[in-house]
Amino acid sequence: MTLIEPFRALRVQPQAAERVAAPPYDVVESEEARQLADGNPDSFLHVSKPEIDFPPGTDEHADAVYARGKENLDRLVATGRLRRESTPCVYLYRQVMGEHSQIGLVAAASVQAYRDGRIKRHEHTQPQKVLDRARNADALDAHTGTLFLTHRADSEIDAKVAALTDREPDIDFAAVDGIRHSVWVVSETEQIATLTGRINAMPAVYIADGHHRSAAADKLHEWRATARERDERVGLAERFLAVLFPEDQVQILAYNRVVATLGGRSPEQFVDCLGDAFDVQPSPGPVDPEQPRIFGLYTGGTWYRLAIRLQRVPDDPIARLDINLLEAHCLAPLLGIRDQRTDSRIDFVGGIRGLGELERRVDCGEMKAAFSLHATRLKDVFAVADQGQVMPTKSTWFEPKLRDGLLILPLS
């Protein structure tokens, strides 16, 4: 069974790329998407979040909304913004964010490999979100959201990618956030075989970002297989759209926490309570943890550096994750926050927003305290996935985010 294979993409045309490409559907709310796409009918947000074409308050899961997404996709094809490849290809997709650069291989990934555990997951999914993406792909008859996969570093792949990108890209533009996106088309049979062959020889690859996309692809495959029992003209859905980055290029930022309670304590009393489990030291400025098991705390206008006491760190690879240590020795016993997924007293702040955002959320009175964490290490994600376990909620923030609308996997 292969993990990935080439496909005949709907590819955005170079002159339209900047107008068409859009943030992924799941990092913008509907109103923000409506503002981003305002005045730009080519924005791919009209396809991935078609509710923005309806009045605010419209049920985004209505049949008419999904149908509008299909109309918008068809219009991009009809106007030449998107064009279908004549032969199956793979693609190299580079993102440059400041000093960070990463290049991934875009291909069609196997739903069966996902089911068999060769595409490993590490997060729970929410059924309603899975259903929404499955319905979106079904209506579009295409997978438009790209799954972010990562794999063990491979020097042969690195060398091949370096050679293939030693020319001008076929697509190249800087998005409004300053991140540069470049795509190279790889159409030569021998080059495709080398790249896909190295990946297909791997025992497994790992989902970094996009668990709902992969679960939705699985659900759509199930729907289409059932439908084909009644009508063989129904298109298959055995593949989904994915980009695979080597582990040594993937960037994970911290996923910080803010809380709306100190458990009835003053900031000083709360800090005193932490002394049993942490070595607590005031800090003259914001604390950006330099290594695992170090935390920053901001409360009462002061930053503190917290170092978990070594005897409090268990051997279990999941229990020893920073997020679980914080929950076990602070959030649960002192604040009563035992389920970070459902407790309304805790919120999450992606590291891309900076430590200043933590201070702002506390200083404005919205929250009582903020915790800065060290970014989760990819090796810990691999270890959890290899055990068939799941990471704690909101534990990985991958940057830069993939752009929607560059490459699309048609299902028919």
C-alpha cells in the first residue's frame, strides 16, 4: 500500500495566486473571513468558508451554503484562475517566515494508509467539525484543505528537493502577513518516482496539523463507498490533499494559557501556593521559557519564572509533557481546572501572538493570570503518536500556516 502518489491538481495560475490564496478555513472566524475577502471575489475563502457570501447569522451548515462553495470553485475554474494539470504531478511548496524556511512535498495521500495507522495522529477531533469538512469536500467534489504531515529526515529527499528547486518557482508571492509562498511543479516521471518512493518506503508519517481534515477525508471515503454500491458513477474519495515536511524543518511555537481565576486567592497568595511544586523566582521582564519544564507566570503586574521540581516529573512520556505538568501541579489542584478542553475559565494563546498578548489579557482585567510555556518538541509528538495516544488539548501551534487555494485535489 502506498502512502502518497501524484495527482492532477487544479493549480492556481501565477498571476492570480496572490488574490486567490487565503488563510486556512480553521484559523479565521466567519466574520474575520468576511472582512478578509471583502472586495475580492477571487479569494479562496469564498470556497472554504462560503457562509461569508450570506448575511451574518446564516446557518453555515445549510445545504445552500455548501452549494455556494461549489459555485465559487467552478467560477475560479471557468475564469482561468485555476487550471487542471494535463498529467499527474507532485509539487514542492516552500514557505519563508522571517528567518525560518521549510519545503514540503505536496501529493495525494491514501485514506487507507490513514486507517491502517501509517499516517499517525495525535489529537482528538470534534464530530461536528469533521462533518462540516466532509460535507464541504463532498459538495466541492474536491479536497481543498491541505493536511500538514511530517516525516523523519531523509538526506536523499533533501538532496533531490534542493536540485529541483534550483530554478525559479512556478508560483511565487508574499501574502499580506509577509510570509512568502513558492511552488515548483514536478512533472517528470523519474523525479516523481524518486520522491514518492522514498516516502512510500517509510513505515509511517505523522499528522502535524489537520486532524479534522484527515478525519473528514475518512468519513467522505465511507460515504462515497456506500453511494457507489448504489451508483457506480459516484466519484471515489480514496485520497486526500497533503504536504509532507521533514521533521528538521518543522517549526512549533508555544501554545500559552490564560486563566480567569486564581481560586479565590490574591496574586501573592497564589504565587505562594506554587512553591511546593515549583521553584518560583520573580523576573524583571517577560519569561519566554528556554527549555522544557520551565514556565512563565504573569499575574498582579509581575512576571515569575517557574521551574518544576524534578521529583514532580514522572517517567511517563505523556504525563511528563509540560502542559500535563502544569495541569497536574497548578491548574487542577489550585484552580480546579481539570479539563482544559471544556472549562470556560481557561483560554489559549498561540505563541505567534507574543508574550505581550498575555500581559494584555491580564492587565485589561479579562484574565487573572497567564502562563507561558516552552514549545512542544516534535520528538514528543512522535513518541505520543507511536504509542497510539493523544496529545493534550492545544499543545502544538505550527507556523507558518499553509495557504488554501494554491493546489486542489479533484475527486472526479
